[in-house]
Amino acid sequence: MKVTLSVIKADIGGWVGHSDSHPEVLAKAEEMMARAKKEGTLIDYHVTKCGDDAQLIMTHNHGEENELIHKLSWDTFLACTEVAKKLKLHGAGQDLLSDAFSGNVKGMGPGVAECEIEERGAESIIIFMADKTSSGAWNLPLYKIFADPFNTIGLVIAGNMHTGFAFEVHDVKEHKKVTFNCPEEIYDLLVFIGAPSRFCIKSVYHRDSGEIAAVSSTQKLSLMAGRYVGKDDPVCIVRAQGHFPAVGEVLEPFAHPFYVEGWMRGSHMGPLMPVSVPDATPSRFDGPPRVTSLGFQLAGGKLIGPKDMFDDISFENARAEANLMADIMRQHGPFEPHRLPLDEMEYTTMPQVVDKLKDRFEILED
Ligand code: 13P
Ligand code: 13P
Ligand code: MG
Ligand code: MG
């Protein structure tokens, strides 16, 4: 049976500041999703949050980039924004960059990860959601999951994965894409994905079967808006077990935090801390950046779950390590490498300040 999994998210208002989502906003999303399920538009859904981002996890039979599903998501975010405005939440409607829906939410602010799949006998799915970071944050974990045998032993000892995976990489600034076949092209792949502010892994495919293994949201809010409105706070869908990596291999890259861009004012590097959904409340210096993961088994498109995968004591060391990494970065205050490099700051809050001071600069004589 073919089924489409759509994860569409937006920041429609923070409670308090940018730290969390308000239950009334999520209740509105739940109400809209329940109606769509009752009317038959959706097979199933799950509403959740990661920090101040509302997450719509939906299954249906309409395929990817479907107008009905995108319109439903857009209308849900609009209805949630009304609630956010009534409560005077911070940045109500923050990620909704336009007032007119034009068939697809891509380019309008929300983040989108979708895949149409042939549901397997047992279809294990992990959905990652992040707050206070950017699209591209999935580059390192997706590389580890699908190309690094030190992370995924299945690449070595499971015959059905031994041929490897293909990575589709998007150049989000030049609007181009390229595919790398791994393992033989891992060095070429790393040249690009090691620069995650520009090159993002969009999707991963099982090379023998051609099946989609993972898909992420690569929408860049600042590029869409032409100014800083908030971070992209991306999502990612990963299929697990069978001829895909096991659930434990999918979660393993998060056992050690790595630095991502985002955090305060979207302008800093900070560790990505794996947390349970209730702990996805970035508060210290508006962070540190968080990642949650929900596991589901699909059964005829029904979402059997969620299982909160980082709600596990085995990730406690990672959280402690992230706090230590956060302390070390914070000591740099406004200095790089805590603050983002200059070319990235151009997409955040710095241009206004630079513009104000431009007449003060004098040409050096020698
Ligand atoms: P089970 O025997 O519990 O299914 O585990 C197999 C496996 O592959 C674990 O990664
Ligand atoms: P969000 O992108 O999560 O809204 O955070 C914006 C911000 O500026 C945090 O300091
Ligand atoms: Mg926000
Ligand atoms: Mg956010």
C-alpha cells in the first residue's frame, strides 16, 4: 500500500519569548487535524511541538506536494496564529511570510519534509524535529546514519545495505542539486555537506532498491524572506529497520552533540541537545538548540505511536556534554566562533548595524 507521510511545521508564536508552544495553539491544530481526519483528507495525524515550533505529522493518500494537504496545513497555521494573536504570544504568525496561499506552502515560510512510500510489512519511522537551528543541521547525522560504518554497523555486516546509499544534496543559495553515490563518493559528498549553511542533504535513497530512506526540510527562512525572521528549525523523516539502518543506528549520531548554527537571534553556534518532547523548551540564551525524535510504526497509514525516542537515560551523557559545550561557547560572548561568521551574519541581524555605520569608514592611505 502506498502512503504519504507529510511533516509540515511553522513557528506561529512563542510562549514565553521563543522558548515553547502554548497548549491552546496546539489544541487548535489538533482540532483542525481531527476534522480533516474525520472528513477523510487524512488517514492519521499527530500534533506536537519542538520549542516554539508547531509540528503537523500527517499520513494520507494524496502524494507529495499535494494542494489539499498543503492548504490544510496553511489553514491550520492561520487558525493557530489567530489563537497566538489573542494570547499575544511572541512573534504570532512568525513563519507565515505571505497572506495568500498559492497551492503549496513551500517558499511561504513553513518547513516541509514529505515522502510517498510503499508501506513495508513493518514500517518503522523516526521523525526528527529541531528548534533554534537551521536546515543543514541534519547533514552530520544523516551522513553518520547512512554512510559511516563506525555509526551504522549494518553498512558492514548487513548484506541488504552493503551497496550503500545515495545522497541528494541541495545548494540552497544557488538553487541547484547534485546526487552522490556512497560509499565511493563520500569524500566528494563531505566537501559540500561539511558547509551546512549552504549545502543541505535533502534526501537519501537505498541504492539497490531506489527506495527513499530519509527526507529533510531544506527551506531557508532568511532566503525566503530576504531578512531575518527566525531560524528554519528543520524536520527530518528517517525510515528504519529491514534494509534501512536499525532504529538504534538512526539515533546513535545524537549520542554526542555537535555544533549547529542558530541559538540566540539565530546568530550563534551551539550544541544540538537531544531531548524528550517536554524538555524541548530552549530557555538558556534561547537555547541551546534542541532536537526531539518521535518513533512510529505505520499500519495501513495509521501512526502507531508516538514513542519519544530521546526520553531515555542513555542520552543523559549527551545532554550533560551539550551543557558543557554550551558553557564553553558562551564564554566567547560576541566573538566568533560562538557568533556566526560574517557571511552568515549578513542573513541575520547585522546588516542594519553595518548600514548605520557605513559613512564612518575611511579609506586607509597605505
Ligand atoms: P531483535 O532481535 O530484537 O529484532 O534485534 C535485531 C536488531 O537488528 C537490533 O538492531
Ligand atoms: P526561533 O527561530 O525559534 O523563533 O528563534 C528565534 C530567535 O531569535 C531566538 O533567539
Ligand atoms: Mg520563534
Ligand atoms: Mg523555533
